Amino acid sequence: MSNPQPQEPNNNEDAKRREAEAAAASMRQRALMVLLEPAARQRLMNVRIVKPELATAVENYLINAASTGRLNRSLTDEELKQILLSLQQPKKDFRINRR
């Protein structure tokens, strides 16, 4: 029979890590509730479904702007659209020439 004690520290560390991640996610959500109007928050949730990396980049940008004092009010949906456009990678245009 194996001794279950070596697994306990791993489980304990995993539980602590998951708890810390959950706390950080909760803090991010609270910050976004303050930084975004409801329509803008809904748009960001929709973007997260399609492009999670872009949504994370926008969240990081907003939280950084708020913490440095550059953002001191809630953003509207139109303002969020402008931020999304500025952070989004330009689309590549492919042309196929047939001869």
C-alpha cells in the first residue's frame, strides 16, 4: 500500500494556487465593473468568447491605465471599441492572382 502523505503537499499547493488565481480573477472583475459601463462590459465578454487573448490584453490595458491614473471614469461602449481597434492586430490581406 502506498502512503498518501506525499500527495497532500501537492494537493495543498494546488489548492492554494487555485485560490490565489480565483482571488486575482475576482479582483479583475470588480475593477472592470467600475471601469466599464454595462454595454462596454458586455462587449468585452463577447470579445472574450471569440478572442480571449485580445480580451485579456484589453483588461490589462484598462487596469494599468486606472492604476496609473490615466483612467478616472467609466468607459463607454464607443470608447471600448476604439481601444479594441488600437490593440487588435491588423488583418493580413491575401491576394491570389490567377493566370
